[in-house]
Amino acid sequence: MLVFAVIIVVSGALIVGALWGLYGRLPSWLEGNLLAVAGGALTISVVIELLQPAVTDSGVWITAAFTLLGAIVFTGIDYLIDEKLNSEGGGGLLAAITLDGVPENLALGVSLLSGNVMQVAALAGSILLSNLPEAAGGAKEMRKNGKSNKKVLMLWIGAAVLLSLAAILGKVLLKGVDEEIISAIDCFAAGAVIASLATEVFPTAFKRGNHWAGISASVGMILALALNQLGG
């Protein structure tokens, strides 16, 4: 029951965020600062929940190699979307959520195996904090770029389904898998998250929220630290 509740909340946040972006009427500066909060939360979570355990379990070299691989893959796909396919207006954020979300949700599925409710809540809370404003911002930009509300919503529903499947597969298929494989998945996710923060999340947050985005990012970090303490 816990499995489905966590999956519904985390992946459902993409759909709620997309609806918020399509039909909500929040000021642009507020949306930007909420996105900065999400970025700040992810900055801390990627280190504490993904990279630190990987260094302990698999060593620095494995951590560095797969983190760099995740960043390279995300950056390459993001470049193709923005520069070659001329798909601005939310495409990058959708790519960010999908590329870092699949391995991240695999990791979430693995954490569900432990049965530690507070640890699961810490990781799920950090993902939730990022999914809502990222989906809202991406959906809003897609609509501005000429896509219909129906098409935009279907894209984000598809992403939610994909990430739900990733979490289920993480729980079912990765049970008993060697720690080095889990670490590689976590580090790939970390690299994709770091690249998405640098190229999509923080630039968009600053553009909408101006210099207040720096303070909001700090708030997100504090929230993520608090969630980590709950899971400790």
C-alpha cells in the first residue's frame, strides 16, 4: 500500500503541476521562486541521497564516472531539443524531469524495499518538491510555444506514467541487486539532475524570480536538509 501511495504522490505531482501551469494564475515571480526552492532542494538531495551513499558503497571513481555520464547524456539530449529540434518552451524541463526522474524513481523503488518509512518520505519529499514547479513551468512554456492544452497535458501524463513504472521496476527488479549497480543508477541520476539544474532549473528560476531566486534556493536547501533529518 505504501508503494502505490508514494508513487501516486510523486508521479501525480507532475500532472498536478502541469494543470497548475496550464490553468493556474500565479504571478511569474512566484513561479520562479517556487522553481528556485525546488532547485535548492534537489541540490542538497542529489548529494545526500545519491552521491554520498555511492561514494561509500562503490568508491570515488565509479561515482565520478557515472555522474559525468548522466550529465553528458542529459546535456546532449537537452542540446538536441533546444538547438537542433528548435523545441524551446518547456521541452528542456520535460527532458530534465524524464532523464533524471527515471533513475531517481528507480532509486526510490529501491528505498521502498528497506521499509524505512521516514527514509522513503525524505527522498519522495525532495522529488515532490521538484516535480510540482518544474512541471508547472514546463507546461506553461509549452502552451506559450503554441501547443494545445490537451497535447501538453498528455505529454506530462505520459511522463508521470513512465516515472511510476520506473519506481515499480526499482522495487521489483532491483531487489537483491549488487550495490555497485544501484550506485551507478544513482550517480547517473545525480549527473542528470546537476546538468538540469545548471541549464534549465536555475536559469528559468532567475529569469522569472530575479535575485529573490537565490534566497528561495536557500530555503529549498533547508527544506531538503530537514527532510533528510527525518529520514536519518
